[in-house]
Amino acid sequence: MKDTSFCGKIQLNIKGRLLSFEQPIVMGILNVTPDSFYVGSRIKNDDELLTQVAVMLNEGADILDIGGYSSRPGAEDISVEEEMERSSKAIDLISTEFPDAILSIDTFRSEVAQSA
């Protein structure tokens, strides 16, 4: 990612695509964990994930944010490896089916961010 500020306008160059911050950016949230805080956002299988991605992109999402660790109160603490497995599987599927999609990772672990 490269900051390409020009005349006070903030843009990010993401794989050759300029993402401008002159207007609001829409982020779609994809929780690939079975115990996400919001039950309605839990994605149960690959087909459901790809369907949700298609809906979000068609409705104008600029970025898709993938989370593999639930931070809801009382959620199970999973290993770094489990979080990376959940996240990387989703990243691979989305990147294959929607190669132009801009992805971000929702994590507090540096290993997961680096892997993503």
C-alpha cells in the first residue's frame, strides 16, 4: 500500500487500484468464526462466504474485512494457528473468486496480520 496524497486528497494505491478517501468508504464485515458477537454475521461454509461477498461487493463495499477471532464476551480463546487457518481459508477463497476485491484483516495478533 502506498500513500499517494495529492493536493490534500488522500488516496491509497492498492495493487494498482486507487482508493480515495474524499468520500466515505464502505467496509463489509465477514466473520469466519462460529461464535461471532452478532449471530446474523456468522458464516458457516464456503458457499455462504462467497454468496455474502458477492452481495457486499454488488451493494458497494469497497473493502472486505475478514475476522477469524471472536472478541465477544465469553468467547473461546483460540490459538494463533486456528485464527490463521480460518482467515487464510477465507482469503484464499475470496481472492480466487473475486481477485479485484480489497481485503483487510481484523486481528490483534501480529502473526495473523503478517500471514494475511
